[in-house]
Amino acid sequence: MRDNEILSRIGALVDEERDLRDRLRAGEVASDEESARVKELETALDQCWDLLRQRRARRNAGENPDDAAVRPAGEVENYRQ
């Protein structure tokens, strides 16, 4: 994925999250469904941001940004621990 594709994916995920929260407020979706999907969206967003940071770091170091890869959810989600 190129940077612009990653940013587009991030935008789509954010839009989906907003839509989901709006549907929850309107009573169109159950709270447990929303919570599960929001968690999936948050994980996907973390992976996208991580990939974008990897690409930028590689580019700044004079390396090929295309060598960056999506890291497993467990790895990306546990950075702060």
C-alpha cells in the first residue's frame, strides 16, 4: 500500500466508525454489536497508522518504504504496555 492508499483507508475506517455510532444513537444497532465492531475498527486504524509510520521512517532513513509491512494486531495493540 502507498501512503495515499493508507490515508484513504484510514478515512474510510473513521467514516465507518462515525456511521456506526450514529446508528447506535438512532437505535438501529445493538450496543454489543457496536462495541465489537468499534474494537475491530480501532485495531485496523492502529495497524494503518503503524504502517504509515513505518513507511515514513523507512523513507527518512533512505530505505524503501514498500518494505514496510502490516504488523499483527496483537503487536500493534500492545505498544504501550
